[in-house]
Amino acid sequence: TTTDLSSDEAPTKIKKIKKTEKAQTTSTRMELFEVTDTSSEKGFGISFGTLRLSFPQIRKGWYAVIESEIEKREVKNNDAVIYLGAPPLKGLAAYLASAKFKGVGAVTSSDLVRTHKVDVLRAMTGSSDFIKEELGLKEEVSKSLSAGWSSSPTENVFTVVMNELGFLDMQIKEIVKNSGAGIITNLNKNPFSLVKFLPR
């Protein structure tokens, strides 16, 4: 089953991540998708569009998935998927407030996400002009958002999701080095395995 972030249950045994696991790809590529109808067995990704879902216990709401696990627009491996429920708006606002998006700041990013919600996430995949038109922004703000988002396309969704899950900046850096997007598998299989390498 996929990880339910609302659950307080966690394994009591702490297991050190094996070097073979650490040696796996540390790509940070992730995709976000939303399920609106569980009977359709489909999700709608922000980059991939319609995805077929072949894992058990599909629920309405938002998910993050390791991008490399998407094969021919199908998601099969439930260990590669984490259920978020609501869209990761808190994580998005935090990311857009970072130094990567010059001149945006916490106030603007919070207002933007509060007003446009998930439409901000969808707009970010477009051009500066598209962002400006979709979100009704000033040109300098839309250019900053576009430049920041396009500067690290492989890390954007990953960082939004990590922020949403409550990881600190220094912890995110360690996750990038140790597991990348594979953090989803770690969280599903043995979340306490992260204790050994994450600074607190």
C-alpha cells in the first residue's frame, strides 16, 4: 500500500540504508498527479498528462511519483508513489519564496498560492508570458518565476514535495545526495531508515 501521511504508525526498528540502495540513481525527477475519479484508474500529471494507474488502493487526491517509474504513461509500482491528499501548496509557496526566484519573496509567493492555488503549479510549466497571462502577474514577477523554474527542471517538483513533507533545507541536501527521488521508496518501505543520514 502507499504511504498515508495522516498515519502516526511507524516501525520501531531503525535500519541503516544499505550501500546498494544508496548507490542507486540519485535523480530528483518526480511527477505530481491528481486522481479525481478512483473508478477510472487514471491520474492527471502536471507534466505527463493522463496516466494509467495500476497500483492498489487508489484514492482521490494528489500523489507524487518517482518519474523513472512512469513507463508508457503508466504507474505500476506502489512503492514509487506517495499519497499527499491535498495539493502541495505549502511546499510550493515555500519553494517560490526561495532565493532561486529573485524578487518574489514570501509575501508574494503566499499571496499567489492562496489566490490561484494549484493553478500556480500548472502555470509554472509554461513560458513567462503564459505565467503572466494565467496568473495575472506583472512582467518582472512572471519572468523571475519562469527563470527560476527553468533553471533546475529536474528539481522543481522534488523540492516542492520535500518542502510539503516538512523536510528542512539541510535535510533536503542530504536526501539529494543519498537517495534523490528514491526517498519515496524509503518512506514507503522503511521511513526510520532515514534517521541515520538526515541531520536534525
